[in-house]
Amino acid sequence: MKEKTANAGKHAFHGLTPDVIITLAEKALGVRCTNLCRPLNSYINRVYELEYEDRTGLVIKFYRPGRWSKNGLLDEHTFLLELQAREIPVIAPLQMADGGTVGQYGRIMFACFAKCGGRSYDEYSEDQWLELGRLIGRVHAVGAMHLPQDRITMAPGGSTRSQVDTLLAGNLIPADLRQEFQRLTDSLIKEITPLFDHTRMIRIHGDCHFSNLIYLPGKSFYIIDFDDMAVGPPVQDFWMLLPGLMQDSLLEIDLFLEGYETFMDFDRQSLRLIEPLRAMRYIHYIAWCAHQVSEDGESRVAPNFGTREYWQQEMGDLADQLERIKNAPRQIGNML
């Protein structure tokens, strides 16, 4: 029974043939589609490009069973619809014929979205940093309006502790490295937890990096893929965009915050959380890979995941990050 549950996600998507996918979209939206059914890149979900009879693009996303509750998906959709209602550039789910935004096919939940093309950048101009600041500031102004029903809170003693406990409960860490991994992660969590005291937590994107910002020429940046929406500190939604460590990114931070504070106040003391959040990101990614491997062994993860060399490298990176946090300067320019 345990093996069946663990592998439940392995076969969940196998019934998604092109005919089934197109039929589900047509029934859900009350439309007619062409025969186009093109798979798009996605690590854990299944996403397909379809098109209406008039050749307008349509995207249907099938969510991995067990990854989100229905309330969790509705949290994401509610946030997106609130942003769309305020003309903030996001891609919100389409309303289905039954008035909702979440469809069901067996154990699989799905949603439909308008297709939106564009390109991503890995380096921004000064004007674009200002624009990104305004965009994220507007998103957070809406995010601060209320909390979600069923989304994680990004905190060392909460989400990170849970991820570490899950890793230690499994059999993926070599036996002779487990104690050191536990000691290292315990030290890290103990070190960074006080830094989160009195930090304001709001609805955030949660995974705001270059690939999740697309630019439409003549329009603006769009922020996409709210799958990992969470409750967390606002700084989480821009530190991954920075070109380097905080002390090497002062101009970019200053420009971003100039745009951001047009719409939303920002607590500059929370910039101290950048390196702790980076460490939490390391653990989050290790736990994500472990989950995919234990669930079905098919999802793409780090090429050498699970090898002794992998764990030694990751533990080395965490140790370096812990030292960086311990030795962080108290003052960087006028930022802190």
C-alpha cells in the first residue's frame, strides 16, 4: 500500500492523451479547439499548448496530484485574479463554464490560461530595474491585503525545519553523513531564526527569478508561474534577480526599491534576510529533488542527485553559506 501511494504520481498523467486533453479544455471552457496539442516544458506538472478554432492560443495546465490541495490552487487563482482586476500584468486562469477556475480529471486538477508569448532577460538595464520594482511593489500591495487559506509560510522554524526533517526521515543521505547534515542544518536554522523576528509576512510570488519574468515588446514585464506562491518576507521576491551578493548589487537594489516604494513601503532591515533566504533556498531545492525521486523517480532533478559527491557538495555549500551569514557586515552603505 505504501509503494502504491508513493508511486501514485508516476502513472497519474498517463491517461492524458491529446484527445482527452482537447476534450477536457473544450468541455471546461465551452469552446471548440483545433487538433493542436503541443507539450510545453514543466518539471512536475503537465502543460500543453492548444488553440481555439480562430487560432488564438490557449494553455492547459494539469497539476501533479498531491502537490497542492484544491484550496491551495484556489489561493493561487484568487491572487492572480485580484492582480488582474487591478491591471497588473499577470496571466490569470480563465473562468470555466461552471463559473470556477479549477477543473478535475480523476485525481488530477487542471486550469486553463490564455497563451502569452514573450522573452526573459538575465540582465536588466537601470530603467528595467525601476520597472521591476514598480511591478513587484504593485504585486505586494495586493498580496498584503489578506492571507491565503492553504499555502506555506517561509520561515526557518517552519518550512525549512519541515524540509530538513523530511530529508532526515528518508534514506537518501548516506548513513555516515547524516549526523553532520543534521548538525549543519540545526546550526543554520538556529542562526537565522532570530533574524525573522518582527518580519512582516505577506502573500508573495515565492519563486521570482529571471525565467518567471517575461517581457513583451511595446508592453511590459509579466510575472508568471505562481505555483510556489507562499506567505513570506517581501525581500524573497527580488533577491534571486540580483546579479550577485548584496554588497555587489547595491545599485540594482537601490533602483529596484525606488520603483518598489512607489506602491509599497519596504523595510530595509529585511535586506539582512537575503543570505538566510539563499540558504533556505538550498535546502528547499534539495528537499524538492528528494520528493521527486521518492515519489516517482521520473521528474528531472540534479544530474548526480543522491550520490555521495552530491551530498558532500551540498553540505559544503551550506557550510559556506552559514559562515557568510555569521560574518555578514552590520552596515552596507545606507541599506541597513
